[in-house]
Amino acid sequence: MSGRARVLDIRDLKVARGGVGVGVLDLAEFFLDEGELVSLIGPNGCGKSSLLLSAMGLIERVSGRIVYRGREVGSALKVLEYRRRIAMVFQEPLLFDTSVFQNVASGLKIRGLPPKIVKSRTMAALERFGLAHLADRQAGKLSGGEARRVSLARAFAIEPDVIFCDEPFANLDTPTRQVLSEDLEKVIRETGVSGVLVTHDPSEALRLSHRIVVMQEGRIVQSGTPAEVTSNPVNEFVASFVGMETLLEAVVQRNVGGYITASVAGREIHAVGDTAKGQKVYCGIRPESVTLAAANPTGETSARNVFPATIVGITSSGPFLKLNLDCGFRLVSYVTPESFAALRLGIGKKIFASFKATSVHLIPRAG
């Protein structure tokens, strides 16, 4: 984030299973700025949790430096002093067999703070996460969502400089997950804490983050704002992972002044870019960029791409319905339930699908 102080800077990080052998992480750089929330996304086993644990100094590194506010951890800054300034929220709450109050207070007591401060900070954290009425309840009697709230309250009670969250909403039902993620977003904004969030939910990352880091096989393949990563993925892997559900193999036929015509399954798709004639590409199109109409909208729309289509699949996708279309090539569109009803859509329905040339993202394709 431009103009913000650098809180955490990790360079040349390598981690291997057992300290030797098969590589788990190989990162040139990972950084976190003041007040920034960074989400790590990627498939299982790509190294997200290992990066989190490495950043906390909890697993052995083959190589690499962790610099916190300009001081290298382990030399200029003692590891224990660094750990006292950070907090971790694990996928499982890992609560003590005692009351909610005592769980939230535990980090403060470990740090040897006076009882009066322990009580005030604990109550403030309980209030912040809507847990004050549960202060005396035993941890073993909490629901899954309540236990996650206690885990978050315990982390924020110590007033950390950096908070690391490893899938804090995993295995929760959708409504509970939604409410908890909104609460976490609010608290992070209010406190100004810097944070790193590991999530398998791209939509969660898009909503919560200042910056998204996409990982694959222990490496960072793209880092940028949510808009940059979703609108300009660097390759097919990133595109598919951040919701660009239509990826079509194409060959550029013409490039006239930046207006591109690409051949896809015998049809022409118009795009904007600087890709040269003859280059093999993927045409990536986000589902929300596709507009549906009952009649041919040519002449009534600014969209350069208009195709007759047949609906071949319908599934639910959050507040939208996801439609799989056959245009001679596969195309995916999102519609609201209201639009679905108004257009009288259904399996086998013949419609027209359109999207702008500026909505087509061209990704180089090997082979």
C-alpha cells in the first residue's frame, strides 16, 4: 500500500519438509504494510499455512530473513519479543477447558499484565465480538461459531501489531461464516491492525482484502489488489482460481490498432489488447460480464460480442444463478433470480449472450 510503513518483510524464504528434501516454500519476497489485510489463496498443499507459520517463526527455515519494522527477527530483534507483538488464529479454536472470560484473558496473563488491565482488555474484546453475555460459560458448551468468536477475541485482546488467521471460518455453515467474516472485517478496520488471512474462499478474499496473494506449489504466482488479480490474472491457473469461469482456447486472427479478433471454435471473439496475430491465447470472461437477452440485441448494445446461446445447465451461486451456455463454445453467466424469472429462463431455453470487447482478458497460451 503506497505511503504505508512496511511492517513485515520476508526475503528468500525456503522451507522443506523436515528441513531437508522436498520443498514446501520457495519465495523471493512476501511483505505486509501498515494497516493492510493480505489474503493468501491457492489450492490445498500450495504452502499457504506454511508461509503463515514461517512468518511467525514457528517452523524451521532452510533459508530466509524475517524483518519486522526494519529489524531482523532472531538478530536485531529477539524471537520472543517479536512473537509478543503478533497473534495467531488457527482453523481449530484450541480453547482451554475453562470459562470464556479466562480463555480471552489467557494471552494477557501470559504477558504478565496487571489484573485491572487484564479485566478491561478482556471485557473490551468480549464486547467487540458480541461475547460479553457468555463470559462465564464453559468453553466446552459453546457452539462452533461461538468458539471461533472466542478464538478471535483472545487474539485481539492482546492488541497485536499483526494478526495471522489460518482459515478461521473453515467448516462453519454459510450464514455463520458470513457473519463472522463481516465481524472480523469490522474489527480489523476499527483497530487498524495489519493482518494475513489464509482462505479457500476467493469471494471472502475479494471482500476482505487490500491485496490478494495467489500461491501455487510453494510459490507466489501473482500479487495485487482484488481488482488487479480478478481482472488481469497472469495465467490460466490464477484466472480459474479467482472466478474467471470462461476460459476459451483461441488464436489471434487480427490486431488492428489494439482491436483484436480471435478465433474460438470457428467463431470470432473481439477483444482489446496488444497481442500479435497468430498468438495462441485463452479468452477469459468473467460470468458477471455476460448479459442475456431474449431477442438479438445487436444494434441496441455497445457489446462487440453477441452470440445465440442455449442454456444447458443451471446451478445456484450465492445470491445468483449460474448458467452454463452453449454458444458453440462454453460460456458462463450469472443472473439474479429476478432476471431469471423475468426472462423465463430454463434448461433448453434459447437466448442471446453478449459481452464487451473490454471484458475479454487475453492470457498467453503455450503449445
